Amino acid sequence: MATVRLLSDAQAEAIPTVKAVFDDIRATRGSDFINNFWRGLANDPATLERTWQSLKAVMTGETVLSPVVQEMIYIAVSTANGCSYCIHSHTAAAKAKGMSEAEHAELLAIIGLAAQTNHLVSAMQVPVDPAFLVQS
Amino acid sequence: MATVRLLSDAQAEAIPTVKAVFDDIRATRGSDFINNFWRGLANDPATLERTWQSLKAVMTGETVLSPVVQEMIYIAVSTANGCSYCIHSHTAAAKAKGMSEAEHAELLAIIGLAAQTNHLVSAMQVPVDPAFLVQS
Amino acid sequence: MATVRLLSDAQAEAIPTVKAVFDDIRATRGSDFINNFWRGLANDPATLERTWQSLKAVMTGETVLSPVVQEMIYIAVSTANGCSYCIHSHTAAAKAKGMSEAEHAELLAIIGLAAQTNHLVSAMQVPVDPAFLVQS
Amino acid sequence: MATVRLLSDAQAEAIPTVKAVFDDIRATRGSDFINNFWRGLANDPATLERTWQSLKAVMTGETVLSPVVQEMIYIAVSTANGCSYCIHSHTAAAKAKGMSEAEHAELLAIIGLAAQTNHLVSAMQVPVDPAFLVQS
Amino acid sequence: MATVRLLSDAQAEAIPTVKAVFDDIRATRGSDFINNFWRGLANDPATLERTWQSLKAVMTGETVLSPVVQEMIYIAVSTANGCSYCIHSHTAAAKAKGMSEAEHAELLAIIGLAAQTNHLVSAMQVPVDPAFLVQS
Amino acid sequence: MATVRLLSDAQAEAIPTVKAVFDDIRATRGSDFINNFWRGLANDPATLERTWQSLKAVMTGETVLSPVVQEMIYIAVSTANGCSYCIHSHTAAAKAKGMSEAEHAELLAIIGLAAQTNHLVSAMQVPVDPAFLVQS
């Protein structure tokens, strides 16, 4: 179903950069599971490595926001961008990191509300209030 | 610049439903300021009232998520939907509710990262891993 | 395949708010069928009730636009937002309410044309003609 | 502000294909006004001609939908695609063709509602009900 | 799964305009294969013909850009618009026309990067540098 | 107009990571000009550095695609995502790197065409032809 091959573990092992990234994903997450996104990206080791390093830098280690809040923001963007895979994977991640049913419900309510007011604002072409402008 | 009139306070006063909503916005927010979004929506009192009641129900009172987290999610959706007004107004709201510069920076980093992986996933048409599917 | 459970009739019966909304959907539509959207929303009775009340207020009762035109607008937005479920459900609804094949064909032609000119305008960054601006 | 030149009447006169299209736009609309979209497209006479012929075929002559309904669908798509110029120009066109304030208000309410349910459906990844599928 | 019927060859044969377009698609592409997009569009012969003529004019014959580059641009737009069918069909077309694995990989890297900076720019609401504005 | 400050050269000089990135941008591009995007990102030196390193890796050095083709793909994504700033900046970059008026015109024609067929496909919910699926 994909437009690229999804590399198996054996195929990944044979490419040093891919092997190193897969090893780091497993070590960082404390799990042997490598999801399909990384197996697709592995067709291009440079992009795989760059993308994983970015994700690792932003989403792990010493972050300002909690892991659950990070994942909720990720779900919000993925929903507005209509990325089915991303919604599935980050909802699973958010739950694994402790998102409660009540938090999930409130997240969905905010996403729906924001989409509604985004579209109302656009249809009315509301000009930005001067009070909202930042001073340089 | 808008496709509808933006009602002045005098015009709003003359329409009972609009007056009631504007009064409630002011009371709820503890501020006399009514931003242009509501002044545009006021052309249709029923939609104004319904939209305000939804926003009030979701974003105020006893919420599960903190007001800052709520606003960050709102910014994430508004950014992905490309709503300039909404990004301005909810960034201002998030700052007013205490979003730090570090939180803002991390929010932006996550939004950028999510957009990148959303598009990579879409371009590769990655199939959802069975592990991410929910049991009914 | 969903990120939330889809409530069965038995599960819905056990939650008073959900039961009341499902009963009202059935009475309003004159049909026993409750589609999956509502069964997913039912995980959060407050959002279920608010969403149904909004939809009922906008799409039923005394409306200015005909039910078929309302559904065609709904299809247009859902298509531009890339919501597969929504396109399926509202196309089915439009047909059930009497949308002819000729109307469906013209709707699709307008959606395609609008998307084309939307993107051409954006790529050229065409400035708004003063004649199109509204006087406040 | 555009990424292309906007051709003046004098510049348009000098290019036979552009002159012919501009003449036809004026004749079809019964107005001397040529809005900026066409002046930008005129940099590429072939795309100008093809786009105008498509728009003329879909939006004028013997249509199944009324001109106001056509424009409302155009506004719906343009809003979801976030095209500011298009929202301005087609809202002006809809008003010129007779869209009432009540119709405009209902259009906006439907656009907002559709965006909300589109995003809720996406965030929940609701599977399509079999009842909505078309038989070939 | 579609919202319209997909016309079989027999059904297409029976409609002169559809038959003519299908014949031209086959002749232009040097292949007997007619993909589902055209079979769906065939429900509306006028839109089928107009769409095919536009695609033929833009994508075939004497083009300025190479067929592979054209298809890569098509994939880029389709990805950002989240059109799964289009991503599949134009990736297949690009490969058939000679897109290498290295070109595909670089295309994906650019799409991901562009999406990231698009969203960062939007979230920051960066004003356009005067140096980027075109002189009329 | 931005939601963040745009750092001046003096402010950038005072932050070592920002200074290093700005120096590298200037050296890589052979120009003293730093556009607003980087001045906004500079509020978060880590994201500035990561974003610049990604852009430098993908868009400069030994690339498979020509610089003009790379910028055209960037414009295509930015247009579909509705990012005004990005369309302006990458159109300027494409021209500076040698994009001809004929190439720009063909790019726009493809973007418009792709958007049209993307939306037609979505509205019809066309199923992917088996011929387009990749073998793993």
C-alpha cells in the first residue's frame, strides 16, 4: 500500500546508518518495536537519520512540556493535516505515556472547536485586532 | 477587509442576544475588550450565541487541561489550518495565561516536526501498524 | 480502526445523556440508524450533546437553504478538508434528501474548479481588488 | 505583493489571446471590470484561456444549480482552502448575484459546523458505515 | 467505496463523449489501461472531457519541464493536499517516466522540509521581507 | 505582525549559536541578507540550528535535483499549504536561481491542475487501482 518499500529488520541490518538509527530508536524507547514510518524512511538513510535526530531532540530528554502534552499537540497538528497514520500512532503514544480518557476527550473537543472558529474567521476574513500584535 | 460588518458596541447593544453574549464574554473574561471575531459573528446572533456557549463550555470552568495547554493545542490546530487571525489571537491568549517563551519555543518545534512527519508519512503512504489499532 | 471505541446500543443505553441524544437523533431523522460518528463521540457525552445540538440547530428545522444545498455545502467543505468519512456520509445524506445526479456532477465540477483557482491565486499571491472589500 | 506582474489593460491589449479572453470576460459578465486574478493569469495566455473557458463552462450558461448556490459552494471550498482572495471575490460575487444576509449567515454556520465535525471524525478515525458505501 | 459509479469499458463505450476521451487517453498514453479516476469522472462527460483536455495540455506534448519533474511537482501538491489516490497514481507515473530512487528520496526530503518551514512560518506569522516583493 | 520578535543583527550577535548559524547562512549563500524567517526562529537557537542544518543538507551541496527544480517543489508544497511568506520567498529564490518565466508558468499550471484533480478524486472517493500499489 505504500509508495516505498518498508524495510525488514534483515534489510535494515545491512545498511550501517539504518542499523545505527534503529538501534538508537530501540534504546531510546526501551522497546524492540520499530513502526512502519521508520521502515519507510529507511529507504533514504540520510533523511531517516535527520528525522530521527530531530524527533529525538524535540520529543525526548529534558523537555519543557510533559510527554503527554507533547503528544496531544502532535495529534492536533496531525488531525488538521489529515494524516491518518500519524493520528493513529500519536494517539497510541499519548495513551502509552499516560493520556487519560478525559484528557483525550478534552483534546478532541478543543480540536473540533478550533477548526470551527478557524473556518468562521476565514469565511469572515476578520482583521487582526491591534491588541494581538507583538512589539518587536 | 472583512466580508461582514464588525459590529460596534452601539450596534451590539441594540440586539438583545448580542448584548447578552457580549456581556457574558466580558464577565467571563474579566475584561471590557471584545475582539473582532465576536463582532463579526454578531451579524448572526444565533451562531454567535452557539459558538460562544461552545467555547465557554470547552475552554473555561473546570477543565482537565490547564488553560495554557488548551491554548497551545488551539494554536497547533490554527497553524495547520493556516488561520492567521486565530494564530495571533490564541498566541496572545496563551501568553496572557502564562505561556513561557520556552513553552512557546517547544510548541513551535513540535508543530514544525509534526508537519514534517505528517507530510513524509503521506508521501510514502505508510500503512498503519496493527499495534496502533484500538480494540472496540 | 478508530482511536476511540464506537459505543453499541447497549453501551449507549447505559449513559443517560448518550441515550437522550441517540433518542433525539432517531426521532429527528425518523430512522433507527445511528452512524459511527455519533457512536465515537458518545465516549464524551458533553461533546456528543453539544455537537448534536449544533448540527440540529443548523441543519434541521426552519432553514433558509434547502436540505440538498446544505448537504452540498457540507460536501464541499469536507472535500477540501480531505475527510473521507464525511464525504461518504454527507454524499449519502444529500442523495437521500434528493440531490440529483446532475446536481452532484455540477457540485463536483465547482469543487474542482474552485480548488484550481484557489491554488493559482495562492501561487501568484494575487492582492485583493479594492472593489471586493466590504464597507463597515 | 504578487509573485507575478498584474497586466494592465494596455499590456493585455498587446497579446491577442489575452485580449480575446478579457473581451469575453467583459461580454459574459456585462461589466468592464477585470479583477486581479485574470490580470495575473494573463502572464500565461494558455492557462488564462483554459481557466476562463473552464470557469465559463461550469459557472455560466445553463447550470443546474442557481448562481447564488454555485457561489456559496465556491466560498465553502475557498474557506477550507484558506484562500483569502477567493473568499473576498466570491463573497462579493455571491452578494452581487443576490445572496441574502440570512443565506450568508447560514452558509457560514454550515462551514463552521462541517469543519468541526470533519476534525472530530479525523481525530477519532471513524470507519465509514457500510450503509454509506455506493454500489457500482 | 466511491461516491460515484466507476464506469466499465462497456458502459464507457455507450456514451460517445466518454468513448472519445477514453480512446484519446489510450492513444496518448500508448496503453490500454484506464485508471479509476477517469472511470469515476465519466459519470459527467463534460467534466471528464474538460479535465482530460486540461491535463493533456499541461502534462503532455511540448512541455518546458521534463515529465519526471512535472510528476514530482504533482506528487508534492497531492501530498500537501492529502490525496492518497493521487499520491499513489502520480508516484507510479513518475517511476514509469524514469524517476530514480535517489530523486524520489530527495523529493520526499524537500516535501518534509517545506512542510516544516511552512508551519514554522505560519506559527510565527513572519512578515514578508520587502526584498521578496515583485515590482509590477 | 509576528507572534515572536524578529532578531536584529545586534541581537543575533549576542547569542553564540545564533551568530554561528547566521554566519553560516551568509557564507553558504554568498550574501549578507538574512531573511525574516531566520530572525524569527532565532528566538529558539536550538530550533534555528536544527532547521538550518536540515535545509542546508537537503537544498545545498551535492543534490540530485537542480536548484531550480528543488525550489519549484518547495513552491508547490507551500502553495498547497497556503503559506504566503513561503510562496514569496521561494518564488524569489527560484527566480534568483534561474527559473524562467515559462517554467514558472508551467509550474503554476501544474499546481492548479493537481489541486483540481486532488479535489475531484477526494469528492468521488476513488479507490486506488491495484496497478498503483508497490510490491514490498
